[in-house]
Amino acid sequence: MEAKKRHYYCIEGKDPANPAQLKYIRRDIECDDAFDGELVMLSFPISLMKEISSVLSHFQLRDDPEYFYSECKEVVSVPEKHVNEKGEGKLTFQSYFHKFPESVENFFDDAIIVVLLHPQPTKDSKGNFDYNMIGYIHANHIDFKSPDGELHKGYYYNVLRLSERTVNGKPIYRRKRIFTTMFSILLDLVTLYDIHFVYASMGRENQAINDALKMNSERHGKFFETFPMRNNTQVNLLFDNSSASKKLVDISNNKEALHQYYLKIDESRNRFVFNQMHSEENFLSMVKRILGSSAGSRIYMIPDANGNVDAAGFFVNWSDYLHLKLQNPTGVFKVVDSLKITDKLLYPILLVGDKAKVSQLVKGAAYKYRKEHGTQLTVLNAPEGDPYYDMKKSIITDPFVYFVIYDRPETYAAMKEHSKDAQGNIRIFIDTPML
């Protein structure tokens, strides 16, 4: 099938010379979707979310911000299916953000948002076209260092969602290969902003997604690779430890302890591929953003005999931002769903310290959050080579995959080699506050 010619508008922000106008460029792209209608496709910095009415009106679209946010919430809450093309897999869930855009912008304040909008023949009272939102994505800016100390720009993709809207019971957007068009935009942004490395989670290994990645990567002169990951979900009532909780010290606002904590993070992760915590400034920026938007998120340590940081972790209270709903759960997930405990989730990241102390730390925090916040589940992701791989194990487990796209194979090969642990595991940085 011959590729379609489409275009999207890359919006940089308000025009400094005329703040009433947008500064943007039109970008032509080749697409392989099977959708016959016209699409309005936009990319814009997340900071423009609060001025979205001016963006929409510029493109003659319904400029009601609340309608736009409701469309965002609907598409973002589309089930994320950790299943392959054969339907194999245990976990499919929906993410419901409490507020939009506030809940998402606190995770990544410098993200580029990409939306695909399908204009409708009807118009609002101002003469602007109604629309359906088809797709929503974040391209989050990251920067990291290669083994030679060079600083690189990259993207971390998340919240990749497609609408499941139906008409007369039939999906009108699914199975139209629109996912490939979304990736055409993402990879054009990579070219536009001179980005050479991106990574993201794609759920369970899926041949259709692999094919789309391969086709789009080759078209844009890129390479891609996948890495296995394991999601572990601990039921706090069975996992936590009350005596361990008494050893926890809150260091969220302790500058000296945070400095000690950062040094341990850097020591344990400075060889990781895509390590975004290569500077204390980056670390503190993330801390400020999450703690400032989530009253329940805290940093806890277990002190050594001298009161210094022995083990520590950043405990992100996802319950302050969103809740999850399992869809058609199977196996042990059916039991979890029947308990109605998935609304409140704890997500520990950036764990440091020896295995025994980190085990105490996480179990103590799980108890504390269950008692003080009603948090019933703790989510622990574990790649191969994770020093806490065994400690994180749970009977509720789900395999999924990260993918990497790159166009500097020599640099990427050097980063992978530099990241290897004693057993030869390649270590990809995954300690972001949101998957």
C-alpha cells in the first residue's frame, strides 16, 4: 500500500513578536494508516494546555477547553493492554486521572503533547468544527550522558493511547493503523529537534507494534531494540511490615540527607543507559515537582548508626494523581479486582542501599501507606539486572517490554556496554515517576 501524505502542525508556543498569535510550522509526513478522513494533528508543549482554547480556535476547532480536557481524559483512560496479538496476557488496566491537565503535567513539566483530532461536520456557536480526539501521547524531554561524558537529548514516550470510540457497535478508529501515524509524528519530531535516542514501555511483546516500530524506524533511518521488564504488584496487607515502618525517617525536606541520598543514586545508576539523574539539579527538580503536587509522596530513609542515609527511596503516591481499574482480569488479577483495592497505589522509585535494608524500607513504607493513606497495593518494576529483583517478586506479576529507538549505533553500543553489570545485564534507566 502506498503511503499517505499527511501533515501536522508543530506548535512551539506563543509568538514572542506577537503574543496573541501562535508560533508554529507545518510538517509533511508519510503515513500508513487506513483511515479515510481528514485529521488535524498537533504537537505542542504541555505548558500550552492551560491556553488550549486559543490553540484550537486557531485551527477552526471547537475551542471549549473543558471539552478538550474531557476528550483527553476519555482517550487516556482507554485500556492499556498488556497482551500480545494472540490475546495472551494477564493484565489490562485503565488509568483515570483525577484532574486534567494538572495530574499529568506534574509528572513531566517539559513534555511535548501530540494529539490527533478528527473534525466533524457539525460546528459550535462560533462556527468552529466539532471534533473527536483519536490519539494522545507524551514525548517527555530527557537528557543523559554517554560514557564519554557527552550530554545527549532524548525523549521518553508515555501515555500512548488510541480512542476506542464506536458507531453502531463498530470501532471507527481502531484497526486503522493510526498507531503508525502517531509514530510518524513522533519520529519527525526527533528529526526536527535533533534527537537521537528515545525509549518507552509498550506493554507485552506484540508483533503488530513490533512491525509498526520496524517499518517506521527503517523509513526514518533509525534502529530499534526491545528489553524485557517485569511488573510486580504487592498486596500491602500481605507484604508490609509494621516493625519496619518504625525505622523510617522522612527526609523529604532535609537538604543534607537528600544530598546523601542523591550521591547513592548516582553511585548506583551512573552507568545506566538513559540515566536522567546524572546531576543533582535534575534530581531535585523532580523531587520539587512531585512533592509539590502530591501531599502523599515522600522520601524515606533508614539511617545507619550515625544517622546518615543507609537505605532510601522515593515513594510516589499515585493515588494523588490517578486510580486504576482492571479490565476483564484473569487468574490472580481477578482476585485482586474482587477486593476493590486498585484505587490506591504506591510506586517506589530510586531505591538505594543493601538488599536487606531496602527490603525493610519498602515493606515499612507499604505498611505506613496502608495505615495512613489506605494504599493497598505497591507496584515494583524490575528489569533484569535489578539488584532487588528477588525482593520485588510477587505472585501478582506481569511481563512487559521497553523499546529503544536510536540512530547513533556506535554511541548506543558504547552506552549499553558501559551499563552492563557483573552478569552482563544491560541496565536501562526506568526510575521515572510515571510509567
